[in-house]
Amino acid sequence: MFKWVVNSVTDTLIAFILATVLLWYGAVSYPEFFPKSFHQYWGVAKPEPVAASIHEVAVSQVSAAMQVQH
């Protein structure tokens, strides 16, 4: 009986550990599928800032140059 309880608890812990590792891997690899509040609680799974497109960068550089001229 005791051996059955130990095996059941061990299997449950392994399942939770595996689920946690898979969740962490998914959050790191695909942060766009997880809500922003999720990343507050998982400090390891901070999403990288998304780089702006080339067009947005060019527009922001032009507007900054125009502000300097004024």
C-alpha cells in the first residue's frame, strides 16, 4: 500500500514538473500567445520587446529631424 502511494505521488509530481517546464518553454518561445499579465508572475519568461518595422523607424526619424529644425 505504501509503495503504491509513493508511486502515485511521484507520478503526480513528475506530471506537474513536466507541465511547468512545457508552459515555461511555450511562454519563452511564443510570448504573443500569452497575456501580458502572465509575464508578471513568470519572471524568467519576459518577452523580448518587439522591434518596430522599418517604415515606423523611418517615420520616427523624420519626425525627430523635423522637430530639431523647428
